[in-house]
Amino acid sequence: MFDHETVTIFKSIPTPFYYYDMDLLRENLSLLKNAADRYRVKIHYALKANANNPILKEVKAFGFGADCVSGNEVKKALESGFDASSIFYAGVGKTDEEILFGLNHQIGCFNVESLHELKIIDQLAKKSNKKAPVALRINPDVDGHTKPGITTGTKLDKFGIDKDEIPEAINLLKTLHHLDFKGLHFHIGSQITDLHVFKLLAQEVNVIQEQFISADLFPKILDMGGGLGIDYENPDQHPFPDYENFFKIYRENLNIYNGQELHFEPGRAVVAQCGNLITSVLYLKNSGPARFIIVDAGMNNLMRPALYNAHHKIQNLNGLGVEKQYQVAGPICESSDIFAKDILLPEVQRGDLLIIRSAGAYGEVMASGYNLREAAHAIYSDDLKKRELRSQHKKRS
């Protein structure tokens, strides 16, 4: 996974820290770009997965747009050089100030999540003497079969306009004169690994869009959101998502008319595998049958295991001995500050470095200052290369 020289450099860096493999990111972005071009789809990267400047710089370099879910994400996308017309803004709780900011900067589309929001955007656009570009996020009531905390497409979720409200939505679009109807938006959840779910979504969208077309409201944009999962268990064997079959399912099952554009908003799929959290072993302790490893990273650095009971592969960068069973716990004063239970690792010693894999998505962006603990800093492989080159130059000198 890492060569001896890289591990040696890691040992010289204060932990915890995030390490990003930028070559892996670029390879992933290249695969995404090629597949998107082949299937004639447009990509908007979901900033909520990771908004670090070096990450956004690489994403923008491939010509992708931005998917934002807050006003500050819209600002960040603009500051990072994303074209305003490629910025789509979703989210159930847009403030008036955030909507006005998007209008004034002429972003590409507001993905509207309720009928009430639709009315407010019309009012604000009227006051600004503008027409607001809008797509309606429809809740299709399709279960993504993912974790409860990250499903977004069923009737019990807070996201999107209920299918039963479509006739009223159509009426509003025809009577509110400061709206420019662009299309329809869907997103049914995150970390979806059963691709059949996307076929079901496509079939449901076929039914939904006909209601708008029959009402003379043609959705130029069909924005299918994101949700494509990654392999958290085997990141080395499967470092890249199956973009090919993901896009193919939609092309084969979605009714796409002349003049329509197919858009997607991947986030986790783009950045998860390139990021890893490196942490040091502080203490070893036994508690009844449990053998605990206490590390210096905590749930304030990586929230997903505590929040979703999410799984991340953990490896010992130092261990070579006989495997033992461990619980990996952080220093936070919460019983839920556990990264893994009952995992096998080569025998661990104080000072060993553990790597928590596939943490490039929803790691740093969800970090907190709980217990007043410091944030994990970020290290990028490009920076390590420069460091190695400097070291080699000194040796030659």
C-alpha cells in the first residue's frame, strides 16, 4: 500500500492527519470524465463530500460543475473558479440571503425542494427584477437500500417535493412569472451499491416527467443526483467506482428526449478512496474480553463511524506480527467514539501508525471541535513528492 520511504515520512508528521493520494484522485477523475463523455452526461461535483482547495482545483481542471447545498458552498465554488452557470444549488433550507446571492451571481439552477420554497424564490426574483432558473427536486419514493441516515428518496425523508404535489407544482410554475423552469432533480441516497436501484429510479422518473411534458413544461435537464457507492472493504482491489454501468443503466432505462440533458452529482465516488486518516496508537488496554487500541484521532476528526455505524478498513502501517482482535477507539469523552470493533490487526504497539482508509469523503468536512480537540491537518501526495525531491537534492549536494 505505501512504500517504506512514505511510511518513514509519515512517522515524522504529527498525527492525526489526512493523507490524500492526488494521483489516485486524478486517475479517478479521468475515468469519470471519459465515461461521462462516452454517455453524454454532465457532471457537477458535490462539494459536501470534500471542499479542500487542492481537491477542488483538480475537479475544476477536468471541466466539471459544482453541486452545492449551502450558500457558503456556492461561494466556495465561485471562489474556486467554477463557472456560475455550472453551479446547481440544492438543500431544503436555503435562506433568503443565500437565494439572493445565487440570483445575483447568476448560478445555473436552484434545485427546489418544496412548494413553499418555490413561492419564496419567485418573490425574491421579482424583487430583484430577475427570473430564477429552477429545477424541481421530486421525491420519487424509491428506497436506495442504504443506511437509514443517508437515504433521501422515500416519503419519510425531508427531501424533495412529494409526488402527490406535482399537479400543484405544475400550476405554480405556470402562474409564478419570475421562475424559469429548467428541469427535474432526483437524489435517493448515498453509498448505493445495488445498481438495480438506479434502474427503478429511472423507471419512476419516466412516469414523473410525463406529467410535466403533458402540461407543456418540458424538462430540459434531468438531474439524477449522485449516490453511487464505493468499496470500503477492499479499497486496494476496487479503488474506482463502476461509472460505466452506472451511466449505462440510465441510458438504457431512462426516456431521454431530443433537447434533454442528463446530469449527475457524484461526491463520495470521486474523493473517498483518495483520502486516508493517519493516527498514532497512544495506549493499549483490556476491558473484560475486549482489547482496546486508543488512538489520537477521534470522532471529531472522522464522524461517520459514530454517526452512521459506518465501516472503514483499518490497517497497521507498522505491524508485522501475529494478528489479534482489537477495538479501535478514539480519545473523545463519548462511548460512541469507536472506529471499529472486533477487527484483526498485526499485533499493535504504542506509537504504531494506523491508517483509516477511504476517508476522503465526509471526513474533514464533518469535523468538529468537540472536547476542544484540534482538527487533523491535511497532507497531499504532491507535497510529499516535493519533499522527497528536496531530500534527494540535498543528498546529491
